[in-house]
Amino acid sequence: MFTFTSAAGADTTLRFGWYGSAEADFNRDGTFVWGEMVEEATEGRVQVEFLASPPGSPVVFHDLIRDRVMDAGYYSPGIQQRPFVLHRVAELPFLGDSAEANSVAYWRIYQEYLAAAGENDEVVVVTVSTHGPGMIHNSERPVISAADLEGLKMRVPGDTIGQLADSLGAVAMSVPFTEVSQVISSGIVDGIFVPYNAVRDMSLARYLPYTTDVPGGLYNFVFHFAINREAWAEISAEDQAAIMEISGESGARLIGRSWDVGDAAGREYVAEEGVDVVDMSPEFRAEIEAAFAPIEEEWFENAANLGVDGRAALAAYRDEVARLNAELAE
């Protein structure tokens, strides 16, 4: 198990809930590094203690932070038992190939368009991340058109891709992340929608010999890093400011970059394992765009019900992603 961060001498210790492998790039080079940076930024007055095991299912992590079962942690709005809406601006198809660019863009759009709606006000969101572009991996056949997805039992990571899978005739199966290896290796599901890094982290290539590479991603998946409100109030204003200095956009960049590193390694792993990788064709992309159009319209309506102009937020998000990708390419 991951070794606890020592809290000796700290004024405040934040018990942080996380899940997945301690060796996954997102945790090892993103989450855990952020925890170290909190300690450094506050000169040891605030320390992050990473719990040895999750205190509950990831689907209730938001509520566990809110109720101070843990002081801090990350939660994915798209899988919580309670409904969240606005995060989906960063989970739509074909939004970008870099988790670093997408994460920074999402933080900017979250701040400008989404936070004021109050959807996440029960906790203090200090930074955000998206994982890398989601691909199609399966055990049955090359997926080169929407028709090839029909009838496949596909594990879906959240509500956005779940709706899309349903609309394409796949059998969307919600399976906790901690059980993905089991359901894939046992044949309970035929495939999964995940970035390349997850296939490598769970050594799944032998069970998933077919991958469809999707430029820009079939979807992305959002994480919020949050602190319990009472725990946050116990931290001095000076240290709150120090934490936000290394969180916010800086934290989104750090954590997003860790996903990109993992995806690069995942692509190499898939190639080495001899997985049959096909590129999504323009015709297949057009099928996805058509299937997603009503889902996007529904999101615009739901965002409007929360007082958010979803069209403006999505346009701004896409502009930010394009700008950030251009910067990363320099």
C-alpha cells in the first residue's frame, strides 16, 4: 500500500481519499506529488495523509468529503450517486488529445462559467483534472463503425459515455473501477472505454486485442480535487492562499500532465502486446457526432436550468483547449 505522508508536527492534517493503483501515473506523479507540494507550500503546517484504503466507494466520494469521513480527496462528478451536470462540458467527444490542455482549460471554464452555479459548493474544489482521451477497447472484433458496437457489453466510466453507448446499441455496464480487471478477465464484459494508460496499468491487452484509436477522444472524464469545508476553515488564510497557488491551474497542469505521461506509456504497451489498433475514420466520427447531438442538446438544457449558458461554456472550453495545445506544441 502507499505509505502515509507523515503528519508529525503539522497544524492541520488532511486525510485524503483516493483509489486505484499507487503506481498509476495519475496517482504517483500527480495526486501524491500535489500532496507533497501542499506541505512544502505551507512549510509543513498543512500535510496530506493519503489513506491506505478508500473509506467508501468512489461513487460517494463527494459525500464522504462533504461529511468529513475524509478531509479531502478527488471525486468524479460523472459517477456520483447524486446527480451532477456541469462537468460534462469537458467530457464530450473529440475535445482534445492532451489531458494537460484539457485539465487547464476545464479549470479556467469551471472558474469563469460553472462555479457560480453552486453545484459543488458543499465542498471546496481546489483543482481539477480530466484524464486523457478515451478509446474503444474490446475482445470481440475491430470496431470501425457504429454498427460494430451494437450488442457489445461495454463497461462505461460515467454518465456521459454511458448515454452515448446506449444510443449506439452497445450494452452499457456500470462497473466500479476497482472491479474492471475482474470483469474483463472473466468475460463478463466485452470491452471498455478508457484511455491507453488504464489498459497498461491493469495489464489488459491480453484480454482486449482490438482498439479503436479516436483522435480527440471518444470522451474525457473529470475529477475534482476537494477539501471539506470545515477542514478548509481550520487552515489559516495564509496557508489557504499557499495551497491555491500550487492548486488551481497549476495543479490542473501537473495532474493532467501525469495522465499524458501514462497515456504515452500505454500506447507503447498496446503496440508491444500486438493489439490490433485501427484509427477512427471520418465516417465513424460522423456517426458518433450524430448520435451525440441530442445528448449535447439535453446538456445545454440542463445547464440552462442551473443558470449556465452551456453553448458559451463549451465554445470557450474548445477555444481554451486549442490555445493550450498550440502552446504545448511550441
